[in-house]
Amino acid sequence: MKAKRLSFVTAACVAALCTTSFAYTISGTVSDDQGKLIKDVDVSLLKEGKTTKTDDQGKFTIHEDEEEVGINPSFRNAVGYISVNNGILSYSQSSTSPVQVKIYNSLGNQVFKKTLQGSGTYDLSKGLKARGTYFAQVTVGSATQKFKFTTDGSFESSFGSQANALMKDAQKGEAIQFVATDYDTLTIKLNTLDTTLNVKLTKSVPAEQTFKFGYALKNEPRKSKGCGKASSLRSNRKVENGEQFSINVGGKNRTFFITLPNNYDNTKPHKLLIANHCMGSKAEDFVHHNPDYDHPTPYYGQQKLDKNGDYIFVAPQGNDNGTWNGKEDHQFVDEMITAMFDNYCVDTTRVFATGFSFGAMFTNSLAQDLQERLRAVAVYATADYNIWLPAAGTGRYDAKNLPIAWMAVHGKNDGMCNYDRAKNSALPRILKRNGKADANGNFTDASAEKPQENNGNTGHVCYDFKTVDERFPVKFCSWPGGHQWTAHDNGSMNVGAGWQDTWVPEEAHKFFEQF
């Protein structure tokens, strides 16, 4: 292609002190992360004060022509010319001043700079490796000329149809800004006012609401210290479906079992579920056990429901006879949770606990003072007797006047842990702290609300309380059975009858998964 030449300054123009046309055009398209074009995006050229909106095709254009005095009158004759052909810059000039050549890409970033003397040629292909639109600025003495040229893969070039239009430099700090409803605002720094942009906007993520206590429903996970690390806990022994570990708490060696998901990932924060055993049982029974009415699957049926490997399961050991003590067991569980946080990748905002009978009473006791660690609990056949309950106070293991999400399942014909005691003592204590928060973020008393109950010989009723804060739900399930956590709907009140059809694991799983 024949190279086109552009004179720096013509004598006629200098003599007339003529004006030259400066023009810029910024255009482009705006789409989302999926490539969908976005209309009605506000596009603002901040320093210039120019604005527009994208059309139905997501396109925008900001254009301006200005008239400025473009020539220094001290030159009274032609100072030379330049041309580009196949990547070769040819230049000549009539003065003895050096020729300063700078080339910018379409975003205004400088890609070439050279000082040349006299007349000659220079191979631009050394600096211009990509095809596209470029802007050149050539200075001889105090005269400066700017022009636009395009290159294809072979670096054949031509000065565009606007060869007489000079590129206008962007003001210092110039930027173009894109604002659209439901999208993050995007600001792009500009070094030139003549460019084409293909912009992608990201959907806005609403700021997570914060509260005086607790977390928003479906809050973002909070990673524990153990994320990204290998566990330093040393296993005492391996068992089917898990391993046994020990920690020293208050001078005593306390044991617990851990079951990790098969796809455990130490960079992904996992939910943590603590299973507390009943009297006459032990922690290992919830890790692996031949199926029966107390142990249809590990961890009160929750491991079977963890289809995606989202949970880490842990079972602490109480006394050898299956009972639990007072404050020392609260400290044990508290320090066990810390050990889990320090050695595994746990979501610290989604720690749950569950238990049956004596294990339910212990779980309910933990719910009085570990509300800052336990998000929710599910208790099966709990009652407010034969168990240490924290008293009100300011100590670590004193009762806190804080809410906790709470679910209970109880047989109305339970002869071991009285149903009425659970309904009229354990439940109201939770409700007193779980009422809707007031304007100051303090929780109110919801204990005046009473649950709907099962009054027949079959089926079950699960009642969700209406006056509690939505972040701290309370569910009370009644059924016509006895002292059995594997509640069923076949009408039998005999222990063990129909336990294979228990609805409890699914109901508890749904309760935990709402957070």
C-alpha cells in the first residue's frame, strides 16, 4: 500500500495562524458477566463532563469536535513530513532539531518512544507487535503534530479519513464511569479520548446486614483458622467411619471422634455438627453402629443426608456410663470446638449440636451459654431435670441472655423424660430470649405463644413459632410415641416399632440447612 505523507506544518497555515480541528470519539458496548447486553447504563466522561446512556444493543458513543489554535507561529516554513509503510517510519525535516516520535495504543498507553536526528527511516515493527489503531505524536522543536493510523498483520498502514483531525489528550486523572441499577459501578482510567471499549459489569452483591448479635440468614461463611492448613491433631486410633482424638481439658484427658467428608477440602469452610450421646451410650456409637432404633445411621441420621460433603461430624465422649457432668463438660465442648477451628476448615457461623435424652438435656444446657458458638440445636426428648443448667452471670460458662435457633422432638407418652416438662419448662426458657428484636437490637419475650400439638394416635405435628425473630427460629414437634428419638407416623407407641420410617433426620436437616 502506498504510504500517505503528513506535513508537520505548512507555511501557508503558519502565515494565517490557522486553527486545526481536534476531535475525539469514545464508543463501545456494555454487557454483563454472561455476555448479555445492558441498556440504559449511565456512561460519564468525568473530567470532560460528558454523559450518555447505552442503547437497546448496549452501545454508547461520546463524541466532540473542538477548535483550537494548533500551530506555533515561530515556524515560517515547512519543517518536514513522516510516513509509515510496512512498519517502516520515514521522516525528514528542514531544521536541525531532533525529531521526537511517540506512539500510543488505542487506550492511550505509550508503546513506542524514539528520538531521531535529521532524515531517515526506523523499523516500527520492533515496537508494534499487534494490529490495531495507534496514535502518533511527532515533535520537531516546539511544533507538535498528532495523527491516527491503523495497522493490519503486515503493518501496512494508512492515515485514516480523519487525517486532518488531531487526537485530543485526556486531562490528568480522566476516567470513564459506568453506572447501572443492580450492577457494581465501574470506573476506567483513560489516557486518551479516542478509543473503543468493550465493558463488562458485575452484578452487585448486597452488603450483608449486620446485627447486634448473630448473623443474617444465609450469611457468607466465615473461615476458621484451620482453612488452608493440615491438621496437627494426632489420632489415638482409627475406627470405621472416623478417628478418635484426645485433648487435655482442665487436667483431664477428654476424647472425641471426628468424621470428615470423603471429599474434604481444607480450603472450603464446612459446617460442623456435634452429636451428643444419651445415657448408657457412648460417642463411638454415633460414628459406626449396627442399625437399631437409636442408631439407624451415624450421627443421628445426619451423615446420610449430607449428600455433598458439606459437614464435618464430631462426637464428644461424656462419662463412661453415658452421662454428662456440669461446667467441665461445657468447657470440654468449647475447647473441642476451638480445636476443630484450629485444625480444620470450618464455617465458624454454622456450628450445630444435637442429642437424645441425656444427650438432649446436655445439648439444651450448652444452648444456654454457648450461643456465640452454636448457631442452632436440635434436641430429642429433652427435659429440665437431672442435668446442670448454667446460672445467669457474666462468666464464660454462665447463662447468657441471648437467643439460639432451637428445635425439639418429643413423644407425648414419654415415660422417661416428661413431655409436659419439655413443653412448659425447656421450651419457654428458649422463647423468652428468641422474640423479635426491638429497635435497639435486643430480643423480646415470645413465651406467651403456645405450640400446636399432636392430639391423636398417629402422625406428628411440627409447629414453627410466629413471634420469634426469623434469624432464631423455634420448632416444636410432638408425636404420640414414647422415649424414642426415631419418631414415626405408623401409630405404634412401642419402642422400636417403625423406626426405619422416622421423619426426624430429614426434619432436623431442613432446620439446620435454613441458615
